Amino acid sequence: MQDEEQRNSIEIDEEADAAYVRVRNAPVARTVELADGIIVDFDASDEMVGTEVLGLRHRVGAGDKASYLNGLVAGLRIRPTTAAAE
């Protein structure tokens, strides 16, 4: 159960106005900025490890941060690097 908790976690840094949603407990091999302030980390097998969201207050306003972040990760369509750059 503890591995599951480490894989799926949301870390919110109020001071930095950022959040990190971890979906896998693996070392990060590369990082891609998919959109302005949406940064995705991948492992060596090109599996998503987590997503960093910058400017969190602007994105969620007074809404529920956890729901926003979970929805963001669930909705991401991860493509190979060449397709993401197009």
C-alpha cells in the first residue's frame, strides 16, 4: 500500500505557486514542457512519471486543486517527442 501512495501523490508548494502530480515512482530520464507551465517528466522507458503545474492559483482560482490536478493528468495525451513537437 505504501508503494501505491508514493506512486500517486500530489505535492502542492503554495510559496512557489506550483504542484507536482506523481503517477509512477521511477527516476526521471527526460522532461518536456507540453504547454506553458505544464511540464511532464518521463522515465527511461518513456512512461510518464509525473506532471508539474506552474501558476497554480491562476489555473484553479478558488476551486479544488486536487480535482484539477487529477483531471489534468488523466486528460493528458502523451505522444512521442517527435509528435509532441509538431
